[in-house]
Amino acid sequence: MERETAYAKINLALHVRRRRADGYHDIETVFAFCEDGDVIEAEASDTLSLTIEGPFGRGLETEDNLILRAARAVGATAALRLSKNLPVASGVGGGSADAAAALRLLGTADPAIAAQLGSDVPACLGSTTARGEGRGETLLPVEPVTGTPILLVNPRIPLSTARVFAAWDGIDRGRLGDWRAGRNDLEAPARALVPEIAAILDWLNAQPGVTLARMSGSGATCFALFESEAQRDRAVAAVPAEWWHMSSRLR
């Protein structure tokens, strides 16, 4: 049995520049990826099938699942199994990362196929630090952040990407330069929909050793980067029980 990790995606910064006539948005972002995430396994089969397990797997076994769509896009058959460890609709690219991992597992690294599956899928296909422009599918290299300790926290509340973008105020607040001095333009509308995001960010910013805390993607997952793994691990031990969390390092 072959296996592939669907690495959790974060947006170190995310600037929304404008709404497009096709319904999408032009963005500027910096993608980074954790060492951990969902896991996909594959066994040889004459037919295509998908079974799903894990804490966030309920309700995902549909014909429209992005893993199945990825397999169909390359004409593959296999018995696939997903261990769903990441929250659904949480801003960490779970579905996109799963689709990209399926493509890698099935021997495909074609960004054009990835782009047909979703705006984040090309970035997830490489799962390395990159600047994304356009819908996010146009990728440019940036300095990697490999090894940086990270803590992800989610309030266990799914948040629809479409709802957050629909609530964005439409104001272009400027181009993304250095991601450290950037922002997430979707944080304000996401916080209006899920006020718990504010509490998570306040908690993360109060932890010793944090160099940056932001919301990822359209939320509701937030992350903190730490100076050291020891400081991150002390924060992990103090995460409130009602929140989901994952401790990792950036790839």
C-alpha cells in the first residue's frame, strides 16, 4: 500500500485585491505548508473507490469528493483511503491538499490538472512555500520557512469560504510585499461570522515566543509561529480543551 500526506496549508498573509467578473477574486498570498495533515493510502484496484476515516471524515464520502475528482481527472483506478485529521471548511486547504496528495499518489504533477480542481490545488501539489497570485493558481518562489515551529488552532466551527468572501467589504488595501508585514483581508469578515476567531488570536498572541499570529485562508483556523519548539510545546499544553489544535513545523 502506498501513502501520501496531504500537508496542511496556511496563508502567511492574504491580500484580496478585487472581485472579478467570473465570480472569483484576485488575491496575493504566501502559501506555506505544515509537515502534518491528512493521509491518503492507495491499493491497486480495477475500480475507483474511496473510504474515509478519522475525526473529521463524517459526510465526506460523496461522488463529488475532490480526491475522486482528482483520480477521474487522470483516468486512474485505485482503492483509496483517507484519514481525515484536519477540520473541514477550516482555512487550511483540507480538500485542496487531499486532491493534490491524490494526484501525487497517482503519479501526476501537472499543475494544469491541479488548477482545474481548485484555486489552491496547484500550491498544494508542490506543498512548498510560494507566493500565489491571480486566483492563487499563479505561483512564484519565495524564501522558504522550513523548520519553523507552528501551532494551529480552530474553534471547531466550520466556515464557508464563499460566505467569507461574500462578506468582504471590497476595499483594496494594497499590494502584498513582505508577508511578515502583511495581513489577512478575510480576517474581519470571518470574525464577524465566527467571533471565536478573535478569542483564539488574542490567546495565541499572548503566548511566549510567538513571532506571528494570524488567521489562515478564510478561517476559522488561526496559527502562530514560534521562536522555538519548546515555546510552542508549552503553548500546546495550555490550549483550551474546546478548541482543536495541531502542533507541527513548516516544510
